Amino acid sequence: MLNEVIENSKAPQKNSFSQRLPFSIEKRQFPTTGAVIMWSIIGVVLALIIGAIFLLATGRDPIEIYTLTFSKVFTTPYGLASAANKATPLMLGAAGVMVAAKAGLWNVGVEGQFLVGAVAASGVALLNLNVPSFVIILLMLVAGFLGGALVAFICALPKAYLKVNEIITTLLFNYIVVLFVAYLVHGPMKGAGNNVPQSAVFAENSWLPQIGSTGIHLGFIIAIIMVILFGWLMRKSTFGFEMRVVGNNPKAAKYTGISIIRNILLVMIISGGLAGIGGMMEVSGVVHRMQSGIFTNFTLTAFAVAWLARLNTAGVLVVSYLLAGLLVGAYVMQIVGMPSAMVNVLEGLIIMLIVAFDIVTVYRIKWKRGNSK
Amino acid sequence: MVKQNGEIAVEMKHITKKFGNLAANNDINLKIYKGQVHCLLGENGAGKSTLMNVLTGLYKADCGEIEINGQPANIHSPKDAIGYGIGMVHQHFRLVKPLTVLENIILGSPKVGFWLNNKAAREEIMELTDRYDLHIDLDAKVESLSVGEQQRTEIIKQMYRGANIMILDEPTAVLTPEEAEKLFVFLRQTASAGKTIIFISHKLREIMSVGDKVTIMRKGQIVGAKDVKDTSVEDLAGLMIEGTISEVKKQSVEKDGAEVLRLTDIYTLHDDSGNVNLENINLCLNEGEICGIAGVSGNGQRELAEVVSGLRFCDKGEIIVGQKVMTNQCTRKFIQAGVSHIPEDRLGTGLAAGLSIIENGILKEYKSKPISVHGLINYKVAKKYTEEIIEQYKVKAENLNRPISALSGGNLQRMIIGREINGDPKILVAAQPTRGIDIAGVKMVHSMIFDQKAKGVAVLFISEDLDEIMEVCDTLAVMYQGHLSQKVRPSETTIEEIGLRMGGALC
Amino acid sequence: MTYTLFIAILAGGIAAGSSILLASLGEILSEKVGVLNLGLEGIMLIGAVSGFVFTIITNNSWIGILMAIVLSAVAGLIFAVLTISLHGNQIVCGLAMVIFGTGVSTLIGNPYVGTPVPQSFDAVAIPLLSKIPVLGPVIFNQDVLTYIALILVFVVWYFLFRTKPGLHLRSVGESPGTADALGINVTLTRYIYVIIGSALVGLGGAQLSLAFTKVWIENMAAGRGWVAVAIVVFAGWNPQKALLGAVLFGIVQALGFRLQVIGISFPPDFINMLPYFLPIVVLCIEAAKTHRKKAAGPEALGVPYIRESR
């Protein structure tokens, strides 16, 4: 009894309270993968609940919309294939964001890079070259990469040499490129005898082939391979190592003789190039012509994928497929009243909730066993 | 002269403060009398600053009580401490650099009204600066002031805010001997005017010349309390470091090896980013020589280290490493030529905190052969390489794939020193290698450096601590405002002469 | 003819720039206190849609304005909780806010596309002052929200540099540790100005939908939030220079519009690109000028403040 009083007077107050609880909360230095995944799922579920409230508030039936979306996309072959096609450019764009982020750069210009990649690939396709299909597609891939890389490179120059914030330059370039594409499809690229602002349909030898009868185009596989390849190179190669040192601590990079300028330029070329290939795949695999608005809010969605995946290669693949499914679902469900903007709302909510939960992922609950003295 | 048992200004009872498992303060009891200069003596990491941060409400003690002027005091925030008349001048000044002196002084003071155009405040401050002879331009921006003037701003700020109990944390570390002397006069004067001064230091001579009472701390505990007039330097030194010293013998073999580094007439480029410009630097180092660079920090030592390790371009002059002219070559060339560099800001410059321990271990070697082949890093080899460093230099690390930020300060220190030495350098640039570590760590660093000397490595040893330089180095030179004095042997000079050079009084 | 065109372009420039000006002022408050809010684009859209929708519902544009301010302040509060209290990455949270704002404004505004606003803010000529040649028609014949924006430039400047709370705000943004040690509540100060800043951004959005276009268009901020972020950097965190930047942006936009009206045959898409090119070019020039110098931004910008870290 007396001992207890002394104990309590010595210990700080919060301890005496927490000592009575049947569990204690301990802080780890690093969160475990399990904790991260668990809290991510809780974040997604919470976001869906808040999203449901939004839907209710705007006079829609959330349960109907959610279940129908899910069943229309993830239980039908058509839905699954559409999601795969939609995920193709998305995972490349997200990989672009991820690669740049590993080097400490925020490439939020993947939409512009994606569009210029698409334009460059379209340019090749519209030449109607008389060569085998795989040569044209290869040329289109190269053109897409170079197109995207060019835009990213333009934004990387002021960053590398003048330390101009790349977030502002890459983002503003999205708007510039959107207007540029509008100019092209209204003018020089407009298909002959066509009143709609879009290019002529590509010749079939510049279409990415379908995989069997799945309805999924070959780009899906190529994209997965590229994302894995570049994720692996960032981890295992010396150039990836250099980029990560630059991203983590530019002073340390300078100290070990790694060129910061060279690595900024190089990583942005890769990042933009990946997004550009995404553009090529969208026009060559799905749209088969160039037009405006082939993927609205591409930057925001790709950014969301990269951060929900926590800049992890496998995560990018999974999350881009799931978000693509959601986008396809929203498109299908527009009749029922699920506007595609709902996907943006959910993306924003999920990121915010996951950021909020980050602070708790490092804690773990440890249950006390019985009343052992 | 010394008021023996006057009023008690501050009494701290049973203060304990833990960081994780480490008790930075363990059951501290302390009485401080009014109108005295009370010194807190101890090595770095002894817990002095922590104790004072508890007193000023910046840290919350895990347990213990504080009484101010005999009344129990509840200090939970800096605001409370100010209310009790406690003010602290931190080692790193708490000043907002882009603001003016006046703005800094009135910042957060309840005496100032909503509008800043405040004549009353200005007059009160002028009156204060006149009374204590602390003149300063009130409208100058703090970032344009010298270190001594910034400290003065800090002191005026505390007085304006009504501090009767003023804590100064290592106030002379940034001052020249001359400036320090001025500060001591001011402190004695202020104390005799009835204010209480708590003076934190690890320099024994300072304490003997300025203090009334001294409390000695070691490893978070109080190990002694004395009247200054009843004690001696030897006495205090014994208390402060008792049992922690294991003497390292310096090899006194001084054969003149071949020359490995020569700097001729080095000037660095003019820029506006706050760097000191080196002017007319001449220095040569021989194999197996430890050359100390003394000086108050911020006089160009960092810039010198950067020039020698290839991180900073020169405007004029020539650098020869070994036999090769290396002027304005890229950093990698310097690394390949065998220049290793323990940077001043170890975590900020020498390591990438978010990368793994292995990746930090190979930071200098990631491009060389067994570690990387055909542009791909072999992580098995890399792991082995890092394990060697960890074993040899006793770095405590559990999982090598974890980010290096998981290591504690001392282990980071050992890791970076180990890595830099492991590459078999020809020249080792060690910038403040012992700053901020405990005495056992200091001894370990010294013995590592002696090992290198024995292997024939030339060491450029930069330190603010003159005693350390005198103890460790074969030769030494002093930096002052970008100039470097001639190299001499410790036996050919005196502490006084070096002190004058550090203050720019001798050129 | 050229005189009227000149006046029209300048007056149009101020009207077009006023939403960006309000957003820049909001961002200056937020960044000066040390919080980088990149969610401007999203918060502007939230302000624009809520101002518009509540004006239609209540038939009172002042209630619309009030709701725009309140709801964008709520968005600011959410951002503040994430970044200040939970130490979330400010860039990620800002972009999440853009994504959320884009989505939620489209969702809410969807049924109102094409609906005219019943009560809008039209240009009000100020007696006497509007008769001054050049200055009169350019400055004193604007909508009320633009007048508010112009007045706020001086209010914000005076507040920042001439008042005690302004001094506290700046010290928290430059050196939170110092401010804390002096008894200034860092967390509370940051909350206050992030929220007020967001409210100003939302007001800018409302100016866009209720005074500038007077209709609801999906994604109608069209990058203005990002331009505002760029202007803050260009302006060196100074309200007066932000006014200059915003008006410059507005003039370039108005110029494009006028050139199309008088039938200059240049692809309009290229003229429309100019407002987005301009900030990039200006930032590069500014950066080239101050190259090698320390950046002029608040020292603690983007860094969460955690007290017991050593």
C-alpha cells in the first residue's frame, strides 16, 4: 500500500494511467510492412465511407454504385480487360513519378510528357511507313520515349542549373502541352475530311496487337516489364544508386563526387520517357488516333498511384490496376450517376488518410499477459 | 566578496530526465544563490544543457521539482520560465536571422503593443544598453552581425524580457579570447548588480576566472560542488573526467616523410552564400604528419577542408596531391588520389540518412570492382565490405538493411570515420572529428588517427579545441578570416601566441 | 481605338489577375508562417464551386462568398491537421488536396454546368475616382471582390511587417525553435495563418466563378492555383510584388483574349499558352539573377516543427 503511493508519486502521471490498461503501446523505430498494409487498407475503407457520404449528400445511392462498380469491372472479362488497358499508361506514369521521387524530384508533369509521347508516336504512325508492323511499333515506342523525355528534360534544365522548383515548371507544362495538343488536332494533325478535332485513324500495322482474344493489348505486358526493369535498376545499378544518393542527400552526393546536375537531367529523361511510352501505348493500343483529352487528370492519378504504392514497384503495379478499375467503373456507371470525378475524390481522401495514419503505423499494441506481478 | 549564504535564487530537486534508456539527468539536486556566477562544469554529454533545458521549460523532466526564490515553480513551457525571470543564451543563438536586432529583442515580449512602431520599447532598450555598456545598432539585420554581436543581442533580449536569472550555455565557444574577456567583465558586473548568472562550460580556466561557485557534472549526475576560491584547475579536471581517461600514447617518432600535399597561393571564388573566402593559403603536408588547424570556427576551416578534398574550386593557386597537380579536378579524382574526408557536418554531408547502412558503407566505393561489376552493385560483396567496417570500428548495428538514421550519434561517428579510414587513404582530412562526443570516444578517435599516422598517412586535423591540437598534432597553423598562419611545431609556440593569432591580433 | 484597347487590356488584366492575387496573398501568409501549401488549385476550386452553388441556392451572392470562405477554410484546417499536427509531407498533402478539390468541385458542380448565376459581382465604378484618366477606368471600375483584393495587398503587407502578430508570424516561419523558446505558440500560429491563407485562396476561387466568368466550368481554376504558387516565389514573399505578378499574368491573359477579338490570325492556342509560359520564364530569370545567393524564402518553409527533437 505504502509502496504503491511512493511508486505513483515518483512516476509521471501518464504512466500511472497507462499502467492500468490491459495493453501498452510501444513505438518502433520503423513500421513493419504488415502495419503499413493494414493501415493502408483501413485508409481505403474509411475513404470509401466518406465517399459514400458525399454520394448520399449529392442524392445518389452509394451502396448501389459501389457494388455495381465492383461487379461490372472486377467480375466480367470485359471489365477486367478494360482495367488492364487503362492501367497500362497509368503504371508507366506512376513509375515515372516514382523514379523521379527516388532522386528527390517531384515530377508532376507526367500528363504533358504522356501527351507529347502520344503525339510523337502518332506522328510516326501517321507517316504510314511501308515496313513490318513490329518495326513501326518499335519506332513508335522510341518516339514516345523521346517525346516524353524531351518535355521532362526542358523542365529539368532550370532545376539542374538554376534550382528553379520543378513542381511548378512540370505542372505548368501540363497546361502548355494540353493547348499544344489542341492546336495540333485542330490544325496540322487533323484528319482529312474530318470535322472533329482529331487525327485520322492509324493504319492497322501501327496498332499494338491484342493478347489472344483477351481484349488486352500487348502494351500491358511491355509496361509491366518496363516498370519492373526500371524499379530494379533504381535499386541495383550504380546509376540508380547515384540517383538515390542525390535524392536522399545532395550534399552527400557532392561529397562522394556524384554529379547532381547530370543525375537530375538523367532521371527526368527516364521519368518523362516512361510517361511518354504510356502515351504511345494509349494511342497505339486503345484510341488508334490522336485527339484531345485521351486521359484527363493523368498527372493527379499517376501521382496518387505512386504515393499509394509508397514508391514501391510491386505496389505501383497493383495500385494502378485497382485505380484503373475504379476509373473504368466510373465510366461505366455514369448512367447510374457515378461521375468519374468521384475517383479523384477517393484518391485525394485515401492519400490524406494514409498520411494521417503514417504517424500511427510505427506504434504497436502489446497485450499484457494476465496479472503477473 | 562572495556572498556566502545569501538568498537562494534557484533550487532544483531530484531532477531526472531520460531520452529512451539513457538518463541525461539522474536525480540532480542543485542550489544557486542570488548575485553569484554559478558555473556548471562537465564534458560534452554530461547533461548540463539538458538540465538547463528543463529549467527553461524546453524539456519536461520525468520527475523532480524546481523552486525559484524559495517558491515552488511550475515550469511547463519557455513562457513559464520567462515568467519566473529565467532567460537562457543558447550555444546556438535563438535569433531570427532575417529580422532586425530590435525585432529580435521585442519578439514575444508582452510589453509591446499591437503596432510595432514602438518608441517606448526602443527607449527602454537604449537605456539598458547604455547601463551595461552593450552598444549595438538596433536596426541592423541579425544575419549581418558578427558572432560576438549576435551574442550581445541575445543577452540584451534576455535582459529586456526581465531575466534575473541568466543562463549562458558555452558562451565563449564562438568568441575570440579578447571577446571572451569582455564578456567576463560584463558578467561579473551584472552579478554584482544583483542578477544571477548560470555559466555552463567545459573550460576550466574560464571557470576559475569568472565563477563564484561551481557544480561538476558527469554522465548525467552531479559529482562535486565547490566554491571557486577553494579549488584549483587540477582539482576540477580530476572531478570532471575521473575514471574516463585511458591515456593514449602519441608516437613521438618524427621522421620526415615524403611530401604528399602542397597548397600554393590558394584563393577561393567570391560568392554571396556566406562562405569565407580563402586568401593566399600555403601549406604542405608530409607522410605521417598530423597538422592541426586551429581557430575560432567559421574562419575558413570548412572551406579549407573542402578545397583539400576537392569539393570547392579555387580561383587562383595550385594543389598538388602526391606528385600530381590536382587544381580544380572533380571530387572523384581527389577520392581516387587517396584523399579521405571526415566532414564537419557528419550526418548532413557524410551520410545519406535515408539509405541503408550497407549503402552508406559503400558510399565511396560503389563504383570499384568487386562491389560493382558492369554497372550493377553486388549487394553480397557490399554487405561483406560494410560488415568489415562495422566489426573493425565497433559500430553497433543490428540490421544492415535498415536506414542508417537508425544508428545513434556515436555509432554514426564511428561508421563514417571507419569508412574513410578503410579506403587506405594517403591524406586524411578530419574536420572537428571529436566534436560532440564523450571522452572515451575522443580517445578512440585520437588512437585511430595515430594508427593512420603510423601507416604514413598525412592528417589535416581541424579543431576548435586548442588543448586537443597541442596534444595530438605534430605541427599546427591558425586560421583567421580566410588566412592561414605559418605552420609551426607546438614546442615552438605558446597558447598565448596562438590565442592572439586566433583573434587576428597577430598576423 | 488603340487607347480604348489599351485601357480594356489593362482593366481586363486586373480583373483576370484578381483571383490569382487573392490566392497569392493566401499563400504568402501560409508560406511566411512556414507551411508550403501546394493545394491552392484544389482549394480555389472548392471556393469557386461553393460560392457558385450557394449563390444559386440562396439567391444571395454574399452568402455564396461567405460559404466559399468557410469551406475553403475547412479545407485549410484539414491541411493544417495533416501537416502541422501529424507532420505529414507538405508536398504530398498539397497534391492530395488538389486531387480532392478537383474531384469534389466537379462532383458538386456537375448539375450546375451551364446554369447562370442569379446574382453576380459586376463592375462598380467608384464615383469621381473612376473619372481619372487611365487610372480611373483601369482600377476604379472593377468588381467588389477585386477592390477587396487590391485593399488586401496593403493590409497583408502592413500586417506582416508593421504589427506584433505579423512579427510573430514571420519568426515562426523563419525559426520556429526560437519562437517557441520565446513563448510563441508555434502550432497555433501556424494553424491560424494556414486557415486564413486558405480562406483567401477560396475567396480567389469565388471571384473566379461569381465575378470573372459568372458561370461554373469544370476545372475552371485552369492552373491559376499553380501560377499563384509561382508568383509567390517570384514576388519574394512580398505582397506588393505579388500584385505586380498577378496583374502581369492577367494582362497576358487579357491580351490573348483581345487579340482574338480583333481578329489577329495567330493560333489562339499559342496565345493561351503564354500565361503558363510567363511564370516559368520569370522564375528562371529571377533564379539566374539570385544564383549563388541564399534563397529568400522563409528558413523553416516546409519543415514540420517537433519540439523535443534535438
